[in-house]
Amino acid sequence: MYFDKKSYSFLEELLITPSPVGYESGGQKVWRSYVAEYADRVENDAYGSVAGKLEVNSDVVTVMLEAHADEIGMVVQHVSDDGFVTLNRLGGSDSTIARAKRVYIHNKKGRVNGVIGNTAIHLQENKNGGGKQPAWKDIYVDIGVTSREEALKLIQIGDPATYTDEVDMLNDEIITARALDNRIGGFVIAQALKNLKNKRKSLKVNVLALNSVQEEIGGFGARMMSYRYMPDVALVTDVTHATDTPGINDKEHGTVKLGKGPSVQHGGANHPTLVSFIEEVAGRKKIDIQHEATGVRTGTDTDSIFYQRTGIPSALISLPLRYMHSPIETASLSDVKHLIELMTETVLAMEPDQTFSVL
Ligand SMILES: [Zn+2]
């Protein structure tokens, strides 16, 4: 067991509550009610980013722990005269893996079941299957109706959709689920906040745990909330590509393995002094870490946070993940546990007047 029962059921509830980008309220309500127990105050903004605060006193620096709350998904774009539904993507959803999957279309009252049609292999022009990779416009959802009119009684244009896949364990350590990217990050920062509350006597800085909306379409929630709070330091967590499965060139994409610890990012938005501080904490606490180079952008909320107003020293600590942006995203709970420890210990190591400067 990597976590206690209550933590596991929170993780499971987070993972099974669909929160596609732009429609995150379901997951954010789950996150808010869990975090309320461990924060002095919980606040949210108009778009649904939620922040839990632990306040030591107003004179000390504030450290932000950040993760994004949204997941990729699909949205109803069109309904044909015979009731078939065309989807478009919300964020980076991969159309080439969509066929023959079950989906939920989320309407205002609940959800409608659908299947993404797949023409039988016997009826395909290429009798060996395969064929052209489909784009979203080539894909249709069958919701069991025969007309557009009937379909529009159940759903409307603009309703979001998600795959039906939920959580499973491959063994005691390896978890697989839809939307580990990045509901697992929300879990990590909530658990770190909980740890810090329990160690409040040793805590010398204020803590702001922020679960942001709309990362998958441009890091917008993190931008709004960083501007609002202007923390002194930001520790961001998101998933990164584990490159330890067949067919991935690690010369090109870096060497990151499942179960070998959180991956510390170097370069770009990652503040060098803060990164060294994290490495020092990991060394002292004997937490194994991996390393990745960030060329231009991290592709995470870190890119939205670090340059707000006069600049916020920021660092991204990533969780290795296989099969990103698919309904079978796969991660190691050992990495999750060590990531929580690393975030907790990094905050505990900070002084009331902690600053980070490269000069
Ligand atoms: Zn992500």
C-alpha cells in the first residue's frame, strides 16, 4: 500500500470524475472538498481554478504548488440527419485511437452512452484492416438513435465527451487510467498540502496549492491564478513521457523510466537555483530523481507561471507516464509517492525570507 484508504478513494474519485478542458467543474468540486480539510482557506476564480492555502503569517514568502485539473476530451461538433454524432477534439486527443471505443457524452443532466463506430474488417476495402488513419471528421459516435431530431433530445452541439475507461491496477504499483494527465498532479499537490498541514510546526512559509483549469488548451487557468496571487516561488507538477516502452528513441526524447522517481526538468522556464535547491533536497532525503532537458517550452503550466508580472522562480517536477493522451495512461505509484515527498520536503526546507536568484 502506497497510500492510506482515504487517499486512495480520493484518487479514485478524482480519476473517475470526467473534467475535460473547459468543463472541469466535476473534478474541481471533488478536489475542493478534499483539500478543504487540509487548508486554512480554499478559494476559486470565475473559471474554476481552485486554490487551498496554508497561512503561516503574512510576512513570509508564499510557495505555490501547482497542477492542472483538466483532461483532454472531445466535444460534439455535428449531428447528421440519421443521428450520428461527429466529435472534435478538446486539447490533444488522438483521433487515430478513437475507433471502437465507448464514450460518454456529458449533457446538462448527466451522460449519454455512445460507441465510436468501427466498420467491420470484412466490409473494409482493405481486407487486412488498417487503412488510412482517421481524422476526427472521419469518426462518428453511435448513440443508438435514428435521426438528428432524436439525437438532439439527448445531447446538444457543444456537449463534451470522454472515454468511459476508468481506473485499474496492473499490479500493486502500476496504475492505469484515463486522465492520469493530470488528475494525478491534483492528487500530488493535495497530498503535499496534507503533509504540510500535519507538519505545520516545521513549516516556515505560506503554501498555496493551486489546481488550475484549461492547461490542455494553453495554460490559461494557471496564468489567471498566478497573476492573482503572485507567489514568490512555484513548484509545478505534470506528467512527462516515460520513454521505456518499445519504439521510442530516447536519444531524441530523453531517458525516463517508470518507477525510477520523479523527473526534474532543466532549462527554459525552470529556475536554475530553484532546480539546484530541489536536487539538494532530493539528495539529502534520499529520493531518487531522474533528469530531463527542456529545450524551448516545457509544454506545461510552468510556461504560463514563470513570467507573470515581474517573474516567479518556478520549477517543474514531472511524473513519468506511459501512453500519454490515451485512455490507458500508465504510471507508477512509487513515483507518485516520491513526488509527493519531494514536493513536501522542498517546501519544508524553505526559509521565511527564501529567495532564488541566479546572480
Ligand atoms: Zn498535462
